[in-house]
Amino acid sequence: DEVVLREIFTQAAEKRGVAATPEYKAQMELARQSILIRELFADFQKKNPVTDAEVQAEYDKYKAQAGDKEYRVRHILVETEDEAKALIAQIQGGASFEEAAKKSSKDPGSAPNGGDLDWAAPGSFVPEFSNAMVKLEKGKMTEAPIKSQYGFHILKLEDVRDAQFPPLAEVKPQIEQRLSQQKVAAFRDELKTKAKTDYKFE
């Protein structure tokens, strides 16, 4: 039904001269360009597939960045060093780290959970934070405030474990998709850079 109806409507449009109108011609040109552009990049992807070696290299890079250890850490974030020092003194005097985090931490994501940041690799945090975290012994707290772009932190290391990195087979499709997108983006940039035009892109 749909095929026959489309043909009926198409013939009606042609009889009425719609195909000769400027509006139709402008839309057809846009459609022609869109189809050509789509096929250009589809053809590029077909001729430049992501190889298993590239996927493996990208996987190894991610794995190296993640490191071989994951840390479960709590933190309390405050605005001033004096606030942090006062809280450290209270906790060293017997106050609960978790309760202090709930009451005083400015981090809305972790404060309700007693400052718990769950399991994470050192690379998930800013350098000042992670550098202090990896030096802590399990169950210990930083004895001095740690300054970062967010304020002053007090850290407590709950536990350490071997990194739980997903096997290659599990993340291969995502890696392939990302690498393919990167290749297409590089191809786009190459065409743009090499084009002879007086037009200035923003």
C-alpha cells in the first residue's frame, strides 16, 4: 500500500510541476549533499577499519592509566586549612570520621555517606588527593590537610585491592567505536585543513 501511494503522490507532484520549483531544487541539493557526505565517511570507515592491534594498544593504555590498585577512601572537604586542622584534632581525640564528614564536609556527593568515595583508581582524583591517598596505611588518616583546587581535604584510607579492570572482550566494542570516531574526526580535520578556500572557520 505504502509503495503504491508513494508512486501516486510522486506522479501527482510531477504533473503539477513541483520538481521545477526553486524550493524543491534547494531541498534536493541539500539532500544530495547529505547523502554524499554520509557515504563519504561510511566509505572511509569501511576502508580504514579499527584493527585488533589498535584495540589492544588502547586497552593497554587505559589499563596502565588505571594502575594495578584501587583504593576505598573517605574524605572530608572544607574551605579553610584551619577548619581542616580543627577536624583532624577532633578525630584524633576520638571523634568519628564518618560523623565529622556528615556534619562538616562540603562535598554533597559523599558527605551523606560519611565521606565514602567507594572504590576508585588513583587517576580518578586530582594529583594532590591521590598522591596523599596512596601513601596512607589502611585505616589511617592524613595528619595534615591536603590542599586542592576544591579546598582542603582530610583523607582516611579504608582499604586497598587489586584493580578490577574489565577483560578486553567485554570492552572491545566500546574501544572500537571510540577509535573509529577518532579516525573519522582526524579525516574530517585533514580534509578541512587541506581544502583551498578563503573562508575562515570560527
